[in-house]
Amino acid sequence: MPEVISGVSQTFLDTAAYHIYSEESLLGIPMQAFAMLFFGFLLFGNALVYTGGGQFFINLAFALLGHVRGGPAKVAIFSSGLFGSMSGGPITNVLTTGALTIPAMKRIGVRAKTAGAIEACASTGGTMMPPIMGATAFIMADFLEVSYVTVAIAAIVPSLLYYLGLFMQIDAYSAQNGLKGLERSELPSLWGVIKDGWYCIGVFALLVFMLVFLKREAHAPFYATALLLAINQFNKNHRLSLAQFKKYIFATGGLLAELAGLLAAVGLIVGALQATGMTGTLTNDLAFLAGGEPLVLLIMGALTSFILGIGMTVTAAYIFLAIILAPALIKVGLDPMSVHMFLLYWGMLSFITPPVALAAFAAASVAKCEPMQTGIEAMRIGTVIYFIPFFFVFNPALLLQGELGEIVIVISTALAGIALVAAGLQGWLIGIGSLGQGPAGWVGRLSLVTGGLTLAAPCGGMLGIGHMQLILIALVVAAPGVLVAWRGRSRTATSWL
């Protein structure tokens, strides 16, 4: 091999022994995380599906939000976020919740490609939504040598910011297009839904309690699964027969085998890099190419994560970059948790970004529309997610790390900034009205998006600018957009929902 990518040579038998027996390859971090942590959560997530938990969360979302402005679209965000945090799989999430939410969105007048894009974005966000994130979160905890709860807590604010951005865009889109909710007579009653599936909430609460307060990460999902299956047998609507229980066992076994095969292959890649000594070489080369500049390295990391995410699963792409790129980013002074979360986010973006956009394409098949158009629409609706990773790298306070006062200020400005970005993207400022479609409207949109991103970008940290300075700059930049919206304000704009 060329000198730049040449590794240390070994005999075939030594290489085989290393891969099979060492804890750096086949039995390395991916397989260890799978055996110790992810196995139980996969068992629990699948149990929820077979005991009606997925349907419960969808019905709960319809009962709470189905009647409000753009109701079914907001239901998609709420139900997909909840169910996605359990399943951790964007495609599964789209095909499960999207089968109900996408037709309901189309019924109230949402365009097919927009309905598919909303569901794709909401389902993809479930991968990073605590308390149960995708398999990657468990592996991240092992890489960082912290508890899984630490990773889940760090993911809370970024995931909430993402879903807030989605929710506000949908509300603005609904107001702009005069979309109403469903009739209450068509929706399930809240009391009826809770009465039928209360135990799902109870089991969920037990899981969170054991994770956060008892610190029993490895045992919590097994206790929750056992309790869920036991209580479910007393529910005549969802009681599992012996044949259904066998289906649950076989389906879970199939998922476990599929994931174990994937993680074993990823372990072999990791082991090959370690055995040949290429890990340190590639890390140093990347740091050298970036000239030691953190921002250049971050952009390189974002592009590499996205490209690898196109051809690999999120987990495989993350593990590869956690070994090659993360040390280089940490070496230039960035926070380790922020770096690893950054790589996870950008690896996940391929689910909604063309040319692959698997979640968007799956949603397009349900919505019966053009896949590529759905992918482009998903990029627009999910715009916020492309910036959030840079924000928490600039200042780890968004990952709930640091002093309480700093965390409160950074989160507050981020929330306000995301609201302005959503308004600019949809051309409707909630509480004021439409920005219009003419030149003034587009200037207003640009003003709100730019001002919102400035406000959402965390002060201090890597940016090295004070809170008041950044807030003042953001207000000045966003002011023209607010004035444009005020001039064209509508009487219907005063309603939040």
C-alpha cells in the first residue's frame, strides 16, 4: 500500500487470532455494548410493539393534539418522537406511525411530499431522543467510559430543540395554509386511551426510575419488559396468545442476529485499524490537514460523517469516526461528549438528506409521492438539525454541562432562536402573521433565519463572544423580518394552536 495508508504487516494466523480473541476487534466495544446494554433495550422496544405500545402512543398523540391547527402533523411529531425513542430505528418508525399519520395529514390538506417529509424528520429524531436512543448511544457510553444515563441526559436539550423547531414550523405551515385539525368526534378520547394503555406509561416510568435513580442500566430494560408482558396479559384488548408470543420471540431473535452480525463486522474494521497501527496515523494526518483549526476539523468531520452515513449504518459510521476523527477533535481542545454527539448527529442526517434519505424515501412510499422531492422537503423542514451539532460543540452548556446560570441563558437564547428560524423558513411569524411572497417577504425570511441562527448560537465557549453582544446582534438582524411580518399581520395569527 502507499506509505500514507500502509500499516504494520502480520502473518495470517496472528491476524486471525487477534481478530477472534482480542477485546479490540470482534469482541470489542461494539459487541460489548450490544451484549451488556443494547440487548435488553431491544427486547423492551420490541415488547412494546407486540403489546400495543406503539398504537397507544399514536392514540395518545391523536387524543391530545388531533383537534388543534394542523393536528395530524403535530401528532406525527409527538407520536414519532415517543415511539422513536423506544425503537431507535427511523425506518421502522416511519412505517409504524407513518401508516396512520401520513394519510391523516393528507386528509386535512397537507401536500403528500410535505406529509412524508414531516414523518421522516419526526421519525429520524427518535434516534437521538432519550431515554432509549439508538444502539449508537450505548456504544458512545462505552467509548467515553461514562454511564448510559450521562449520554441520555446530554442528548435531552438538542433533541428538544430539534422537535421544537419541527413543531413550530408545522404550526406556521398550518397557519399559512389555513389547515385545521380533525373533528373531535373522529378522535379517541383521552380518558379512553389512558384507561386502555396506562400500564405503558407505568412501565416507562419504572424504566426511567431504574435508569436515572437506581443506576441499573443493564438490568432496567429486563425488569421493564417482564412487568410489561405480565400486566399486558390482564388487558383483554392486547393480551398475547401463545402464537403471538412466539412471533415476538422470533422477531426479537431476528433483530438481535441482524444487529449482532452488523456490530461484529464493525468490530473487525475497528480491529483492523488497531492491529495495523493506522488509528494514530490517520488521526495525526487529519489534525495536520486541518492545521489545528477546530472549525476546519468540525467541517471535515461533518462531511465525513454524512458521506459515511450514506453508505453505512449510523452505528458503523459513528464507530469508525469515533476511532479516527474524535481523537483529533479532542486533541485541539473540544469537549469529548460534544465531539462524539456531533459525529452521531451528522451520521444520522443521511436518513433525511438526498441522495439516499432512507427515512424520507420510506415515507414517500406511504405518502405515494416522489421520493426525491420528499427528501428535499425533509431537508427544508429539518433544517435546524444541521446547525444544532455545531451549537453544542461551540458551547457544551447545551449538553447540560457547566454552571447552571450559563446553561439557563444558553438554552433560553437557543429556544428563541429556533422559533425565529422556524418562522423564517415557513414565512409566518407566530403571533404576528405572514411575511408574504414578494421581495420584502424574502428579505424578511432571510432576516429571521439569520437572526435566529445568531441568537441560537451559544455565547461564550468557542465563539468567544458575550451573551448580551450576541443577543443585541441577533435582535438587530431579525428586526427587519419582524417589521415585515407586522406590516402584513393577519387577524388569524393571534392563535397559537
